[in-house]
Amino acid sequence: MEVLREKVEEEEEAEREEAAERAERTEKLERVTKSAEVSREGTILSQDELRDLEGKLMAIEIPTPADHSVISQAPVDVTKLPPSYTTNSLKEEHLLLVADNFSRQYSHLCPDRVPLFLHPLNECNVPKFVSTTLRPTLMPYPELYNWDSCAQFVSDFLTMVPLVDPLKPPTHLYSSTTVLKCQKGNCFDFSTLLCSMLIGSGYDAYCVNGYGSLDLCLMDLTREVCPLTVKAKEIVKKKEKTVPKKYSIKSPRDLTSKFEQEQEEKRIQEMKDLEQRRLKEEEDRILEAEKAKPDPLHGLRVHSWVLVLAGKREVPESFFIDPLTARSYGTKDDHFLGIESLWNHKNYWINMQDCWNCCKDLIFDLGDPVRWEYMLLGTDKPHLSLTEEDEEGLDDDDDVEDLGKEEEDKSFDMPSSWVSQIEITPEEFETRCPSGKKVVQYKKAQLEKWSPYLNNNGLVCRLTTYEDQQCTKVLEIKEWYQNREDMLELKHINKTTGLHVDYFKPGHPQALCVHSYKSMLPEMDRVMEFYKKIRVDGLVKREETPMTMTEYYEGRSDFLAYRHVNFGPRVKKLSQSSVESNPRPMVKITERFSRNPEKPADEDVAERVFLIVEERIQLRYHCRDDYITASKREFLRRMEVDSKGNKIIMTPEMCISYEVEPMEHTKKLLYQYETMNQLKNEEKLSRHQAWESELEVLEILKLREEEEEAHTLTISIYDTKRNEKSKEYREAMERVLHEEHLRQVEAQLDYLAPFLAQLPPGEKLTRWQAVRLKDECLSDFKQRLIDKANLIQARFEKETQELQKKQQWYQENQVTLTPEDENLYLSYCSQAMFRIRILEQRLNRHKELAPLKYLALEEKLYKDPRLIDFVKVFV
């Protein structure tokens, strides 16, 4: 009977489990179908459609990789990990029990929800609570202090590995230290590392376990616009309305036909409508082609991202960060379809709100226990304030005491993180991308990244924009550079127009800022912009065409602001000549000047034009504030002598002038003659400056060609691995230390060795030989001390004699000496006196130390183990 009863109970239990699984699958399917279809179509499916959808979903086969571990093939030895990786402390064991109890209660109260993601296995197959896997760390690099730079580093440094089962969270969650060593991980590994860095930087960040779209889970950005291609919105300044003057010139009457104007406006409007309709149809066609295919697992794909709440670090509004792409999204974005739970390093929260409308209606008030169920009582989030009815129910002191005791019993602090300190070496921070390179595909664009110094030309980033969706026809290319000696920062190439634009940082030898060109050949269309504060002449911009050259200036002492030069056709020469030796002939030079407040407006030139071929000079002066016209003058140049060789006298016909106030400023003929002579000199100066500008353009083009061929990179003096000078200096210092060590070793050599070498090898010392060795060693050392003193004395006497001879020479030739000779004599005396003082000090020091050195050597000889037995007998 007992066996039969047990068998019946086992069959009933199996049937109950099978029925529960069937019910759970049906409810999950209904919930998913409701969230997917209702949100998309707004209608509820029938039972037949549900069964049809269930059959389609059951027919889907999800490929499972053979290896479930992300780091199984990574070069990480788990046996060398700290003990916290392989074992759990008592507090962690207690936390796991609390988590299991919490999970059972949650499954009982919410049987239709998926199991909680609480304590996955780590790399040592030890269960660890997800909150303890977070290790808040503030990185020592200033670039990793803000959320955007942290997210970009995590996205660049790690390689994404998709989840084994896209419908379930991973069974393993590795530490951030292991993930950094392997440089790869799934979305949960990305979120854990990024959240640890953000919390360490002071952000209120949380890891989120939820559901995402197909593009978000697979890191597919082919339907996203690259952020580098988005142009900043230009702020259009409103034109200020000018107050009309009382006495202003009236505009002429409009005599055109209003009917014709209306007909023209209608025709133009019809053309605009047709163009807009065509553009809209084209846009709809492109959107239809780019529209993603319906995902059969929409709403079921598990994904992990980071939530940053407002408040800390002056974050004005809560937002999401996708760690795979480093992009930020609003909390109501359509890519995020639902949230199951979230956690930080202090607590764990479960979302109790309905996600039928994705995350658009979620309220992220973690202190609200109705919307967010927390696991531990020790949460730092403020709870909701109690109502008056709740406060009346807590008037009883006994109830308050009992409630306080229950909270004290249930309170539990989160254990500290079991993960070791997260460290990023300078080499890893500089390399960033795995193997130093990473490629990201965007919508009609491709972004390539390299680590610094990986490419010989300093290229670190390239953005290629395409015209079509298949990325076959290149539209434009942008290349970013670093550590270039020529200070090149960005190169923009437009494949459609063939225009090249180079951007430079401050520090170029020619102070270049921007260089736009289509060809590097001289005398072609180009625009050069310069840093005006670096150049002495104040040149800001230079525009060049085959027949013109225009220059813009700022901040010059002569108030020159503009120069335009027109060139004529070059005279052909029989012999081959370069551009420098055969410059283009100048036909016209136009110069404009800013207002000089120290001069009156009628004498301050605003524009002057040198008509070189016509031999005329035109002047236009600045306009006075109370006038509407300005004074003008035109000079007709003549030869200084006529055909008979007589000088031409200045005539009134050679200067044509228009004076605003002829009665105020009556210029005499002499003034006009002097002005014309001055203008002739200024014309020569302007022509010479224009010729120098041409030569400068040729020099810049030649320099740019050499820089592009060499593309030399600059290396910091603190970069000891790449800096050759620093490496040579370090090696020289090591050689000096080695030589110093050798000298110290030599100083400690055997002082009896030269004398012992005179004896036959292997012969034992006798008493007489030992005494002789001692006496010879002392006498030799004494002689060396005497020789050194004599040498110093001889040098001292030589310097003194030379100084005396120089002084005697000075006394004899003092009268005839020039100031330069006296300065040389004084300099020589100063140096000679310095050498004499040094020699005198060395001689005195030697006299003081010589007896002490002699006694020290004598004491060493008495204590020498080879002589001690023989010398003591004589002592």
C-alpha cells in the first residue's frame, strides 16, 4: 500500500508540475503577445490567432553556441584569483539565503513573472549576488570622469559577445577585472563595468535587467545615424530693425504688374509643391526600404543597460545608457521594451509596474514600494510620506515598538564587493580598442578607430559617408589625426566636388588654421586661414584663384584690412623658368583700410586702387558720420620727364578730385604732388608685398608636400617607451651609474696587489718580506701624496705668473687700450683669480688630509690579515 501510495503521489506531482509549466508558458505567451501586438496594432488577438502564433514561436529554433563561457578561451588563470573569487564569506552566504527567500516569496506572489536574476555564477563557478559584483571605482584619468567618456571607453575597449540564450539572462556574471583582461563580454558584463565606473565618479547609476529591441541587443547601428555626421544647429540671429531716419531717400515706386506677380508666385508655389511631393515619395520609399523586418522575438529579448537617475552630478533628467554603443537615450525611448529589475552596489529593486507601453509610463521613484519592491531594508532611497489615516493607525506605542523591532530584525547591510580593485593601465587606456582597431557600421556611414601611434601617419579615426544604403558610393571622408608634428588635426575630403579641407591646431610653422584646396599645384583655387594672433602681419585669410589673390587682415598698425590683386596672363619665355623666376604680372591692386580715429574722415583713406596698366591711382576716403557721400581723388601718373628730357611740373589735370566740402579743404597743387609721390612709393611696396605673398604660398605648398611625405609624429618626453631622446638619456644615466659603481669597486681593490705581484707565485710570506711590503707600500703612498702636492703647487705658481705677466702688460699698454681690450683684460683677471683660489683651496685641503690618509693606510696595513702576524712582532 505504501509503495502504491508513493507511486500515485509521484504521478500526481509530475502532473501538477507539467500543468504548471503549461500554464506558465501559456500565460507568458499571452502576456508577450498582448504587449507586442496591442502596443503595435491596438487590438487583442483571438484564440485561433494565439494558437497560430504559438505554433510559429515553437517552430523557431535558437542556435546555441557550443561554449557557454565567454572567457573560457581567454588567457585568465582562475587559480591565481584572490580567495574572494573562489569562496563566499559568512555575510555573503547569509545574503544568498536572504536572496533565495526573497525569490521564493516573489515567485509565490507573482507566479506569472520570470525568475529573478539574483546570484549568477562567477568565473570560478561560485554564486555571487549581483550587487556585490559591482565595484565602485574612480579612475585616475580625468578623461574618465564624465559619463559619456566612461561609456565610450567601455564600448571601445570591450568586444560584444551575444547572450547564449537571447530569452534568458546569462548563467554567469564575471568580475570587471576578468572582463578587462579578456576585453570581451556580454551586455551584463558591459553594464557591470560601466556602472562601477559611474558610481565611482559620483553618478546615481544602476544596472538594469530588462528587454530590448533587436538592434539594441545585437549592437546593430546600421539604421542609426552616426553622431559625427549630425551638424550642430546654427543659431540664426535676428536682424535688428533699423530706425528710419527723418530725412531718408524714398524708394522708387513699384511699377510692376501685381497680376503678373501673383501668377508668378502661383507658378513657383506649384513647382515647390511638386518638388515636396516628389521628395516625400522618395523619403517614404527609402524609409520603407530601411524599415526593419518584424522580429518574432520582439519583447522577449533580454538586455542589460545602465540607468542614471537625476540629482547627483547635476544630472537634470534621468536617462538610459546603452553600454554596447555608448549612446544615451531617454527613459521613453522605443528601444527599451520593459524592465524586470535593477540594482546598484547597495540594494536590489523589482519593477512592479506594467510595461505594456514599454518604458514610457514607468516612474523611477525607487522609494515608492508600490512601484519598486526592494530586497533589503537598508535602502538610501526616501520612502513615501504617510497619510493622515496611516499616522492615526500608528498612535499606539506598542505597535510602534513592535514595528521598530521587526525592522531591526529584518535590516541587513549589503556586503562589500568581492571584486578586486578595477585598474586600467596607461597602455590599456591609450590602446582602447582590441588590437588597436575597431570598426562600427552606421546608416550610410562607417566609423573606423585606431589607437594613437598605431598608424605611421597619426591617423586615429576615419568616418566614411556613403550616398546609398549599401555603402558602395563614397560621398565624403573625414580623418582625425593626433600627435602630428605639422599639427594636422582633421582632413575632410569631398569626393563629389574633389575639395580637400585640412584643419590644423595652433603651432604650425606657417600659423595655418584651415587649408581648402582641390589641387596642390600652385596658382589654383585655394583658401588659407591663419591664426591671426600668431602671425606678425595680422593675416587672417587668403583666397587664391588662377587670376586673383585676396587677403584679409586684422589688428594691423596701418589699419590695412583687405587686399585684392588681379593678375594678367604670364609672359611666355623661351627658356624653361619656374614660377618664382617668372611671376604673374599684376594688373590691379585694391586695398581697403579700417577707420583710423586719430585722423579726420576726409584725410583717412578707406580704399585705394592701383591701376598699374592704366597708370592711375584711385582713392576713396571714409565717410563722415553726418554725410552720405565720401571724398574721392584720382591721380594720373606721368613720366617724370617729357620726350625732350625736361621735368614735368604737376598740373591740376593730373589730379581729379571730388570734395564733400570744397570750401573747408582746399588742397594746393604742392600737396597733390607730394601725395602722388607718396602713392607711387606705396604702390611699389604693395606690389612687393603681393609678390612676397605669392612666394609664401609656394613655400607653404612645398612645406605641406614635405609634411605629407614625412608625416612625422611628436612623442612626449614623458613617453619613455617611444621617445628616443629620453631612452638615450636613460641609457646614458645607467652607463654613468655603472661607471661610478666600477670606480667604487676599483677604489676597494687590494692595495698590496702591485707589491705582492713581485714575489714568486705560491710562495709563503716570510717575516722580512712582510715588513718590506709594508714599508714599500707606505713609502709609495707617501711619494704619491708629495707628487700630488707638487703638482698642485706647480699649477698654482703657473697661474700666478701668468696673471702677473698680464697685469704687467696692462700697466704698459693701459693708455692705448680700447674698451673691448679692457673688458677682455678684466674677464681674464676674474677667471685667473678664480682658478688661483681653487688651486689654493685644493692645496690647503691636501695638506690637511694627507697625514690623515697616511695614518689610515698604516692602520689598514697593521690590520691586514696577511701581515698582521708578522707586523705585531715588530710592534
